[in-house]
Amino acid sequence: AGARVSRSGLYGHGIARTEALDVLRLTITRRRLEQIERALQRRSGSVCVLVENWDCVEHCTQLVEVCDAFGIQHVHCIESYSGFVYAPRFGNNQYAPERFVCIHRHESIQHALQIIPRASKFIAIPRLSSLQPISSSSTTTNATQSKNDNHYNIADGGGGGGGCVDDNHDDGRVNSEEEEDYGCEHGEQDGAVDVYDSGWVERLEELKEEPSVCILIGNPDRGLSPMLSSYATLRVCVPTMGVSSRLNQVQMLGIVLLSCLHAGVLRPDLVQREPDLVARLYAIWILRSSVTAPRILERHGW
């Protein structure tokens, strides 16, 4: 018991010791305590994820799970016309992923950009992976090489955003009654062309020293709105090697996060960047892992 009250790699260094935490740390097993501290030390504050008008419960749930698995602490959701709704995989289980990820909800793109660090670089993920191989010899109608050898035009609807130029979509807002089939009237579903970088993995090295990186993911059916798409520093192009199967946005997000991890873009720096948040998360995670902690807090008036 004394060892658990004393300092650890995180407690007493990154997180200040308090009388309440000294007691709460005794209410959970040593193994669980080590899991909590290890997870917080691996959490990233330099990379966040921003999704625009997601309303598919299954995809929202999978996205939260992927973010938690890669240590992404902040998920921002623009809800100008569709709310971000997820279904806990384990009911009220205290270990459910959504209990460990901070989900920020925004009513517009402008509101989201006020919260996300101004110096952020943005990585855009398309709606679907490309059916065409990424090679300089690609000359098909659906993927043609642009003037820059590192970019390809994807005109098969797999690009995220950029096709619709209607001003109503620039701020992430649409008229749900008149524009239910987004893109029909404004061109996205009629062969809109978006340029994505085939050499994006190598270019991740350029973002290694950036203080903040935000990964943009548009609506699964409509893609990114033109306004949000214009912020993209790097556009991901993920080829599909199969006959017809294509990767969805959550699957591509996993690929992007793994690539960011290998490139040194995804860094475990939440403790250094947001010490106050880490201290709060530390207490909350211990409380959620303990059966007796609420009674102890009430007894001592903490």
C-alpha cells in the first residue's frame, strides 16, 4: 500500500500529489493503476481528429475505438446538421473507449477552428480509398496523373469534398429539406475532382516538427465541405489492391495514425502539453475504476 501512495513515473512528477489521490490510488489494484498511468503517459496532445457531420452510429463508435487505441485524446465533431452519436460497445462498462477520449462538439466549422490550435497543419482523408493503383503509369479515366507527379485526380466520388461550390456549404451548413442528396445539385456526385497526394507517407516527415496536427474527415456520404477542405496541408490517398473492396474512413484513419506514429508526428506529449487535463483525467479514470472511491470521497467531503 505504501508503494502505491508514494511517487511513480507519473504521480508525483507529471501529476502533483494530493491527499485525496493518495487515498484513491489505494482503492484499485496495482495492475489497474499501472495501466492508467501508462495510458496517460502515451497519450498524444499534438494530434487530434476532426470529423464533419457524422451520423452513422457504427462508424462513430469505431472511430472512438481507433482514437483510443492510438492514444488520441481529442476528437472534435462538427454538428451543423448531423450529430455525432456512438453506441458503447460494453454498455456502462468502466473500460469502454468513449470514457477515455475527450469528445468536443461544435455547431460550425468556425467554432471548431477557434478551439483547435491556430498553428495546426491539417491532413485530409477522402471518403473512400482509391480503386486505382498509385503509379506514374496510371492513365485510366477514374484516376489521372496531374502535372505534379506526386498528385492524382480522383474523379470517382472517392474524394472528400471540393466538388460542391455552393456558399451554403462553406460553413458546414446545408438546407436539409432542399439538399437532402448533397452533391446532386452542386456537382459532387457528377464526377467532382479532388487532388490527393500519392506521396503523403513520405511527406509526413515534413510535419514531424509541427506543434499540432489535425486529421480532417468529412461526412461519409458528402465528404469534406469546401471551406474545411481548403485548410488541408496534406491529402491522403490510400490505394486499394483488391477488385472492388474499398476502405472506409475509419479504416483509413487507422492507416494514417500508424503512419504518423512511425513518422514521429504522433507523439506521447499530453502530459507536457496539458498537465491540468492529465491530472483531471487521472482522478476521473481512477474513480471510474474503483467501486469504493465514491463513498470515500463522500465520507471525507472531498
